[in-house]
Amino acid sequence: MIFDSERHTAPYFVISVAARMVGLHAQTLRYYERAGLLAPSRSIGRQRLYSLVDIERLRRIKTLTDELGLNLAGAEVALRLMERMTEMQREIDRLTEEVKRLGAPSSDNS
């Protein structure tokens, strides 16, 4: 059985399909990789393979550059900030659950 996180990170799409999915040229995806914005998996034959996570990252880059007018350096900073915010939210959620668990009256003290 494939777990949900594996399904999203498993490489599925070759570069031409990934480019079509996000409305970019394959050469643009290669450029993003050279610029360090993206790191697709590689097949044994060194063919780039893009996961659903990679596709979502490409869509974010496209939004940041096309719609918000950021250059690639700005897009990279914005992506890092978004990733950090996601990490922080996960930590907040974890700590909130821990506080609830520690603050809940135990059934042993009845």
C-alpha cells in the first residue's frame, strides 16, 4: 500500500508532461533546477522525474513570478519563508496537542 505522503513525493512525470501541467517550457524547468529552485528525482537513465510536490512547487514559482512580479531570487526567498511557516505551524500544532495532553485530567485521579 502506498502511503499518502509517498504518493505525493513519488516521481511520476517526465519533464515534458510536468511542463505542460504548469504551463511552462521544459527549458524553464531545467533553468529552475540549475538555479536551485527545484530538485526533481532522476531515473536510472538520468531522466528528470517530477512528483506532485514538485508540480505544486512549480505552480508556486509561476505564481510568484508571473502574478506577483517577483524575480527568481525573490521567489526563492518567498518559497523558503513559506516552507518555514509550514514547519512552524506543524510545531505549533504539535505543541498545542502536547499542552492539551498534559493539561487534561487523568482518569487515575478520579
